[in-house]
Amino acid sequence: MIFRLPALIATCLLAIHPAAAEEKLTVLLDWFVNPDHGPLYVAQERGYFSDAGLTVEFVPPADPNDPPKLVAAGKADLAISYQPQLHIQAEAGLPLVRIATLVATPLNTILVLKDSPVRTLADLKGKRVGFSVAGLEDALLAGVLQPHGLTMDDIVKVNVNWSLSPSLISGRVDAVIGAFRNFELNQMDIAGHPGRAFYLEEEGVPSYDELIVVAHRDTLDRPAYRAFVDAMERGIQYMINHPDEAWKLFIAGSRKDLDDELNRRAWRDTLPRFALRPAALDRRRYERFAEFVLERGLVESLPPVETYAVELQ
């Protein structure tokens, strides 16, 4: 009998050391599942996380404010969050670090009805402006009003508690801040009440990353994190190259209820805003926004950017 020794040895080794189990990551989303998360689910459906040796679970939050706090407390591996909030969390001492960018441009706008008499932001004087997130949106509002010679005392703030489009359509407010250009604009158009947006980055607010991935500072040496980011990049590339096929993957299985006009429009409008190099960090961009929140008094001091935003090796 002739034995093929290398093959025999390999078989024995496999019997002794079975294939390593995939490493599990729990990733908290910033909100309910929507096209902003497209690359994550496309990467999952295409098997890119599995290729990288990962099993990834995405968890929508009960409260949108919770995901970064849970990562900071060590109760989840990663969270989808927002760059503007990261600066505030850094001052508060939360051990959170940006490791990747998902959506690389601002989505936030100041939104008015299309036929509104508000033609420039100077016209907001004396008007009611709806908001959902106090603090940060105060700084953003103050930043865009200042070039027009206005202060926060020149407007009437109204807490609309996330009811942005309905409050605008009903006439409860004259404008809202916090409306995303890829969602609320489409939502209002579909409802027959088209809107008009003022883009913050065109009105004095430094450009920033809207959606980012954050991790706990003490866990940055985990190879799984870089593997996750690389798989996410593959998901983004597939979406850009095959948007129609990627859409079918996004609405597969339990997500089929997302197959409606609003989400199809949001998918189209979000597609060009995903980070083509999600791991890459533009440090100066983060420094500019840090200077902005300091100047607006949203924070009193900030640690160096490299303590809360990094590019994984």
C-alpha cells in the first residue's frame, strides 16, 4: 500500500485542530435599519464578514442615545454613531474612538417648505425652528445664523421630539434642523408637501462625517476590528458597482418591509455619500470641527484628536 504522507498528515491535523470558529462582533446601529446601513447588510449578505472570519450581529437600539454609551461600558463591541456627537463624548471622557467612516458627508439640513417665505437663513428672524437634539443643534444653529447677523435670541426654538416633517407640514414650525437630506426631503415630497433644504456645510459649519464606527479605546488592538472595516469597504464597493443588485440584498429576508418608495429614494440619494475608503482618517477635518464646537461653546476643552479618532493598522 502506498501512503500519501503529506495528505495523511494534513488529515490528522484537521482532526486534531478543527477549523477555528469565527469571531463574533456585536454592532449597535444608530437608529432603525435604513439605507444608511446599506453597506453593512450588503457585506453580510455577500459573505464578506464570514470571509474575514467574523460573525456580525447588527442590533437596532431601543434608544438612539444608547449605542455609544453601551460600547463605552463594554456591553457591545462597536456602534454606529455620529462625528459631531463624538467630540462632545470626548470632552465628557467617554473612552470612545472612531475607527471608520460609513457616511462621509453631512446629511443634516435646515429644512423649510418649498413655498416658504424663508429664502435665506436671515429670514429665520422671529421664526419658529423645530429641533430634536438640544445642545449640538444649538451649536449648529448658532453657527449658521451668525454669518447672517442673527443669534439664537432672534428665533423661537420648539422641541418637536423627532417629529420633524409632520411639524413642518402642519405649520407648527417654520423650519426644522436635524432633517436628513436623504430622508425627510423625500418623505415630504412623497407626502405632497415638498421641502427645500439649507445645507449646513454651505452655511458656515465645517464639513464632517455623518456616520462613523466607534469602539472602546481599550480594545483597539483587536484584529477583528480592521477585518470588519475591510469587509465593510467591500460592501461599499459592491454597492457602488452594482446598486440594483445591492438593493435586492438589502431588502432580503426580514428586511423586505423596507421595500417602499421612501427607502428606494433614500438608497439612491445615500449611495454617493458612503466613504470609499472607510478606514482613512482626515485628521485636519476632525480638528476643524473640534475648533468649531469649541468656538460655539458646546465644549469647554477637547483632548487631542488622536485620542478619539484613529486609522487602524
